[in-house]
Amino acid sequence: MRSNPTVWLVHQEATTPETGNGGRVYYYARELARRGCSVYLVAASWHHLMSAPPDLPNEGVVHKKEIESNLRVAWIRMRSYGNAHSRLRILSWFLFGWRLRRNAAAISETPDVIIASSPPLIGVGTAQALARRFGAKSILDIRDIWPVTLEKIGSISHHNPLVMMMRHLERKAYDNADHITSNLEHARRHLEAFGVDSDRFTWLPNGVPVEDVAGGENASNEPVRDVGPSAFVVGYAGTIGLSNALEYLLDAASLLEVESSVQFILYGDGKDRQRLERIVEERGITNVRFKGVIEKRHVMEALQGCDALYLGWADSSLYDFGIGASKISEYLLSGRPILHSFSGRGDPIARCAAGVTVPAGDPAAIAEGVRRLQAMDPAHRREMGARGRQYALQKLDYRVLGAELFNVIERFRARDE
């Protein structure tokens, strides 16, 4: 009988629940471990997504810590670099790859499978080189399509030297992968341009760790009722950045200001928060409140304290490949109806009839979507929310998705026998 494999999941910017939010790579690692795989999550000991970096001894480069049975983290010692937009972050990509390559033997168990998560792309190249060294299978997990995202959302030139380097690394990553997974449902359309056959691709969406998340289907609205007992509350929880299309939400809020029963609550932080707060102050928008960052364990409570939730995107062809934000599964699990400002392909909200979808980048349409939700019979809104919650429980629980990844590994291991 074939024994379960040793799997390395390499993602420089991974976190555990103790050091950050956990996230996709951690929860897939946990589910593989629970299916008997010997799993190592290989990550940097410091990066901008960490809220509590691990306390490591002063000596050595690789430090292993057992999280639970069959699951260990191998921290690669790294220096701090400021924030996500620091030039030192780019340097850290090269340093992480170099240190991993030189110190891979310290992880101890030889891998049968190495899963490399992108971005960053430089660590992917190192992980694939190690797979060749150890005779392991190589899986590329695409969380975001770089450098396309940097060009279309970040407005970085196609001829930027860093973008050109990434384009080269991207092609090599596709060529060297035995299999490719992605949280983007239609990523295969992008991969086809690089000659990747469809049977080398599996869609694995971002999920939600249902067992770890508090909050039931009928949780009350009490947490945010400081806005007034009769207010219709539209909430947002997540990163406050360029890709989240929150400026359009502020424009919509301004259009709805005379309808005083509508209030907008924004939880989170990010590069754009101060700029958006200045817009609210300068324009005198009175129905928007920024609540700041909330602990992961309180996110579901905050979402369920709203009457509806906002999820928005720029009007960009990038989203023809699909969307994969982790907040999608959390929103659906909350049981609240969702106002989705989206014009791409693979709309998960429309798929399970869990809300109202309006065109991306259109404040008037967003405002009209809010009016539609507010005017609905509350029972109809509850039905929308319940459909989304049921979809999350059946399709997006990491216990379900982890089984799918395990099956992917088992299928191509079986072909080698």
C-alpha cells in the first residue's frame, strides 16, 4: 500500500493563526496533514502580513515548529522591511529564495510533493528547483496572476524591468509545474496562452475554516447598532486598498446621504484608508464610518451585525479570469445578503443567488443596489443570506476543499505507479 506523501507548501508570505490570519495556504496545509500527509509549511519569519512574528532563537536560518499532528512550520529567518510597498520587500523575495535553496536540508524530511504558492514568483522558482533536486512532484498554486495584476490594477508599465523579469519567471513556473491550481475559476483562460493543457489545471477556491469561525445563521445585529436602531447598515470588512473599489462606495454613500436611514461601516486598514478618510472629511459625507482593524475571531460577529455587505472590484478585464478574495467565503458564511459590484466572469454571489450584482465602477448602480436591498422584505433578504451560507458550508469549507487537493495529489501520484 502506498504511504501518504511528505508535502512542502512554500509560500514566503504565509501566516498561521498565531502569527496572522492563517489564510489559504495554512488551511490547505492543515487539511492535508489531517489526511495523513507529513506537511511542512515553509514561510518567512517576518513579512508585512504578520501581526505577531514568531519568536525565534538567535542562531540558525531554519526553525521548525509543530503546529499539530503531521503539520510543522519551517520558518526561514528574514529581516523586517517596513510595509508592502517597500523596495526592501522586493529584495526579500530574492533573499528568501536564496536562503531556502541553501538550507532546504534543514527541513529534514525529503518531499514527495512541493506546492509553491504565487505570488511572489521568485520563491516559486526556488521551490520548483528543489522539486527537481529531490525528485518530487511540483504543484503551482496561483493566488493572483502576476505580473498581469500589477499592470492592470497597479498601472505599472508593461516594459518595467521588474514586470519583464516576472513575465519570464511566470512562463518558467508554468512550464515546470506538474499541475497548477488557482483560486481564480477561469485562470485556465490565461494559462492556455502559455500552452498549459486544461487537464493540468484544477480550480481550488479560497475557503473558510468553518470549524474555527464563530457565528450562527441567525446571529443578531447588536454589534453595530450604535448607528441607530432604524438604520440600514451596509458593511465592508477587509483590506482598504486600490483593488477593493471603495472609492465608488463612498460616491454611492454620498448619493444616499439624504436617505438618512442608510449607514456604511468599513472595517479594516490598508494603504488607501487615510486617503479615503480624507475624502469623507473633505466632502462632508456623514453616513460612512471607518472602524479600523478587528481581530479575526470577531470578523463574523461584525459581518452579522450588518443588514447587507459590500464587495466591489474595479471595472477591469483582469477579472475575466475570476475573483478569489478570501472575504467572499466569509461574507457568504455570514448569512447576510451581498451587494456585489462586479463585471467579470465567475460571479460567486450570482451563482448561489446570495445578493444583488451591479456593474463595477458605477456609484449610481451601487446606490441603486443598496436601495433595492433596503426595500426588500426582510424575509427575502434572509433567504438570500441563507443561500449564500449554505453554499459556503457545502462548497467552501476548507475540510471539503482540502479533500479535493488531497485527491489531486493522489491522482498524479497514482499515474507514476
